[in-house]
Amino acid sequence: MGPTQMDPKAHPPVLAAVPEPDIHADATVDESGTTAGEVRANDVLGDAAESGNTFEASAHAEEKSDDGDDTDGDVMSASLLRRLEERSAKEEEDDDEEEEDDAEADEMAARMQRRLAALPGKAHESEPFTIFRVAGPMRDRNRHLYEPQMVSIGPFHRGGAARLAAMEAHKWRFLRDLLARNPDAPLASYARAARAMEPRARRRYAEPVAMSAAEFAEMLLLDGCFVLEFFLKGEDRADDALIDVAWAMQNVYNDLFLLENQLPFFVVEHFYGIATGGLGRDYLVSNLLVKYLTVDFGASARDGAGPRPPDGEIHHLLHLYYHWFLPPEDDPAAASGGGSGKAEDDAFEEWLSKPVDERAPWQLPSASQLQDAGVTFRAKKSPRSMVDVTFRRRDGVLEIPAVESYTNHAVFANLLAYEQSRGRWELQRLVSYVLLMASVAAGGRRDVEILQRAGVFARGDEGTAAFYAHLGELCPPADFVNNCYEALHRDVREYVGRSWNRHRAVLAHDYFSNPWTSMSAAAAVLLLVLTVVQTVYTVLPYYHPNPG
């Protein structure tokens, strides 16, 4: 199509700006039949078309850019909306979780509150625990000292070892025999008493007892009546297949004084009152148990009075045995036990007031070392108790009660365990005694022989030293012992620290240990005196010649 046939509306801006060419002035026809004017007109129109296309492309690009910007804005807006919706959903989820956590916390608090409400006693009120299970690594290596061998008393070993099952049948037989002592007191009276004492008795055990109230009350009834009938049969000297067997009675007796194998004493006391028609604690303690739980050290005969029961509450049989085994000192503070908080504070203040070198524990040297330093050992006459050890500073004599009859290992170990279960600042007299004896017998056979010659040990073998050494392993470290021999340790330390005492001991040991060395020493002294006299008489005439 020729230029004259173009649509003037196709590119109106471009055509308006281009002047119309004069096609008649330079009309030249070439070989193809096209004039020069037409060629020039076509070129001009071609340039205009190209310029129009460029402008149109630019316009389309701008429109496309605007469309892209709108699309990006839509995407960003959608993203923000999604993030807002996610945050809102998360906040709602967090609120739901918080509500669920609050509900769970309220449920937990309600559950714990019910358990707190079921606890006996009041807040800031110490529990009256008196029966404990022995703890620590030494128990694991010495279970035979703390666990019953024939009869289980109390909940700790009930239904445990198979060796204890046979005695459960004997408990029922002993219950029948006790009921026959007072026909006016039926079994129902014992059962009602056991149910009434159950909550109070349960609080005496330091560990939770997984037994129902009925089961616990039945255990109190069977075990309490067995303990009573065991001692009553021994008092009556009645024929009984169990009591008549010496080894069986000894094993049962030992089991009744294990710390883990105890009943609260008020249970035994109450059943005794029912069985005897109203006899109380004083009669039970002073007329029945005193025959089985006391050790005569000679003090009662000297004082003209028998053993007295404790003034306060009796916790259990082991506590009563400990009281009679180690009677309270004459000091009122020691006799009262010093278990109150004020007494403990006073004891701690007294400990702080001591010099630093006296706060640290100090144990006695061995018997041979003490003897070499001038200390003399003697068996104490009529001691008040087993721990009545004294030291005389003026002549260096250490007096220790004889121990030939007090070597029941199991009872000793449980007395130590009971003493350590009391208040923090109670005087640990038995622990102090065992540590002292383990120290003086630590050198082995020579130390034991020294103590045997002094009358302290009945035998001079190493088994005695091993006995105290093993008991010493059952004691806490000396740093944690409220030692009752602090004054004695101080006096002995001062005495052995004097050189004169040591030299005097060496002189006595080397020259006066037997009659022959004594005679030799006396002869040597006499010879020395005669030599001195002869020398004087020889020299005297030289300075004072005879005038004649």
C-alpha cells in the first residue's frame, strides 16, 4: 500500500509534526517506475513509524511497571495479613495453654493441699520421731547387728526375711497366754486400745509405714502382747518350749533391743495395765523390766539405791536399757538431756567460746605411748557406769571400769545407734567411751596386755582390741562428736607434755620394772654414794692437814 493510502489516524502525533513533501517538483522516474519523491516520502514515513513504535513500547513498559508495583503491593499486603493472622492465632493458643497450665496448677495445688491437710501435727512443730532405721555405709556391712535374727517387732521388718516367719505363729500363742492372765479383759479391750493408739504410735516411726490403720493396730496388738508375755514368762519361770531353749531366748532377747525393732513404750505400758488389772508404768519398770535391762556396776550397792526409771517419757525398750546402762550424770543439765533449743544454743555458744586448739578433736594416744609418758592405768572400783573414766592429774593415774561382762556386740552397736539418733548437742557418752577405748587399744597386743595387767580387760588377746576397733568404725568422725571427755583429754595432754613425767617414766621402766633391776639400781646408787664418801675422805686431809 502506497503512502497516500495510510490511515492518518494511525499515528496522529507523528504525522502532524512532519511537513508534506513536494512530490511534483522533483518527480524523477527510475527504472522500476518509482519516482524519487515517492522514495523520500516512504523514508520519512518509515522513520515516523519507527519513532511511533518506540513511543508505544515505552508506554507499554510504563503500564507494565505500574501493574508490577500493584502486584508486589498485593503480595506484601497478603503476607502481612497472614502474619497478623498467625500471631493472633498464636496468642489465642498461648492463652489457651496458659489457661490449661493454670488449671493443672490449681489441680496440683488442690492435690498437694489435701496431702498437707492429712499430715499430723502443726507447722513448725517437730515430729516426735523416736524409732529410726540405721543408715550409712556401716549398716550395709553390718546388717546382722541391726536386723532381727528371730522375731520382728514393729513395722520395719514385718513380713521380711523368711527366718522371721516362724515366730509369727508364736506371737498368736503368746497372745492367748496373755489373755488367760486376766479373764476380765477380753480381746476386744486390747483391740480397742490398739485402734486408739494407732495414730500416735505411727508418728513415732521416722519412715512412712505402708499399712492401713487396721493392719497397723493388729501389729501393735500382736507385737506388744508378745513382748509383755516374753518377760512375764521369764519372771514366772514357766515351762515354755521357746523360753527353755537357751540360744532361742538369747536371740529373742537381743532382737528386742535393736533400734529398728522397737514399739513405742506407751503401747507396752497400756497393754500391761489391761493384763494386770491396772498396774502402771512404775510397777512394770521397777518390778519386771529392771531384772532384764540393768547392769550392776557396783554403784547401786554403794549408794544403797536401785536403778531408777527415767523422769520423762520412755521411748522404747532400748531407750530404757540405755538409761540404766548409762545413768544420767549428777549435773542437772546432763540429766535433763539438754534436748531443748535453748540448751543446744547454749552448748554451741560454749563451744565457740573455747580456744581454737580445744575445739578440734583430740584422741588419746595408745596405752603403750601413755605408759611411756608416765601415765598409769588402773581398773576403777565401783564405777557409776561403764563410761565413768577419770584421770588424776597429781599422779597421772587413768582409771577405767573393767569390761569383762559387757561385750554383747549387737546391743553395743544399737546403743551407739540410739545415742546418735538423739539431739545434735546431746553428750554422746557411749560414742566418746568407744572412741577412747579404741584409741588406747589401737597398738594391738601390747596395749591390750597393759590394760589386762591393770585389770581393765579380762582377756589379753587381740580379739578385745579388734572388738573396740570395730565398734569405733560404727561411730561418727571425732569432729562430729559432742565428747564427754574433753576435760580429761585436756588434762592428759598437759600431763604427757611435761618432760619430767616422761623422764621419770623411763627411769621407772628401765631401772625399777622388776625386783632384780631395782636391786641393781639400788646397789649402783649405794656404790656411787660410797665412792663419793671415799673421795671426800681422801681429798679432805690435803686441804686440812693434821697439825700433829
